[in-house]
Amino acid sequence: MRTKTPILLVATILLFVTFSQAQRYRIQNGIGIYGGLTQYDLNTDDLITNSGNGWLIGLAATVDLPHKWYNLSYNIQLSENQLGVLGAPTINQQPEFIDYKLFAAQVALIGHIKVFKNYFTIDAGPMIQYNGNLDLKDDSKENYIIEGFNTITANDLSEISRFNVNGTIGAAIGFDNFKLRAQYIYGFLNSFNKTNSQNVSENIDFKGNQSMLVFGAMVVF
């Protein structure tokens, strides 16, 4: 019995240390639901645009890594955005902004750098996007002439590229279960690639990259 006692003692200590380490470095998962307001624009030298407001909702699967200087999250978000492009009923008339709306679905892998534990993080990562056309909010303006062109109409701009690769950077502040978030999203691909391939009366080579600001809040369960 005397020889078994030290063995049992060592085994107990090893189990305790192993359990303590597991508790200390326990990975915690969570589900976050978030929403916010957006400001959307197309950065281009070929058109005169006016950024518009919209909304965004999303779902995040968060992975909290206590022993690391960062956390990870997988995000799926849907948004409806608005954008204005300058045009006029005819070339000689006073121009006005023609309003479009754009629906988009985005999937992202985000790293969250812990500036001050989990209370303040810098967030960045890659994102892929699938979106619809630029839909005119007022179909009666589909034949408006786009400013700077003779025959390009508002309807000609509707067919934009459906797929984009984005980068996102932002910050979040708050507690474990509630955070305020700010996010900037930039599209690396030319949003007008599909537009340029359309059969229109003028030779066009539009170049433009989307940009989106998001301000919102997230609840984590």
C-alpha cells in the first residue's frame, strides 16, 4: 500500500494540473446577431455619384481564444444599399441624382485583435460578396442620360458585376454579450466589368470599386 500511495498522489496532481490548464485555455464559442446602418458608394472617375444610406443584418459564429492575442469569427450578412448617379432627362436639361438600390450577401472570416482584452478590438479580414443588379428606385428614369455621356442611359448601368472580393477593417467596443461596431468594406474588383461588356451605343470602359461604411451593434449569446 505504501508504494501505491505516491503513485496515486502523482496521478492526482497530474490530473489536477491538466484540468487546470484545460480550464485556463478553454476555447469559448458564441453566436452573435447584429445589425446596423450603411453608407454605400462606388469610387469611380467615370461617373458622378452620391453615397446613399441603407441597412445591414448579420449572423456571426465567434471563437474566443483566451490564450491568444486575437479571436476569430465567421460572418454572414445581408444588406440593402442606395446610391445616386448624376443624370438628366435629356442632355440639355438640369441634371439630378438618379437613385439606385443594391442588395448584397457577404461572407467573411474576421480576425479580432485584442487591443484591450475583449473590450476593444481591431477587426479585419477577407470577404466574398454576391449581389444583384443596380435597381432603379424610379423606373420612369430608366432613359435618363448619364452625366458626361451622350447616349448612356440610367438603365445601361443596372448590369453590374455580381461577384466581388472585399477587404474589411473596423473596430468593436463593448462587453462579452454586447458590442458596438464600425466597419469599412472595400471591393477589390471592378464593379463595372459586366457593364463594360454590354452592347451600348458608346464605347465605355468604366472602372469603379465599391466602398461601404457600417455602423451597428451586436448581441452575443
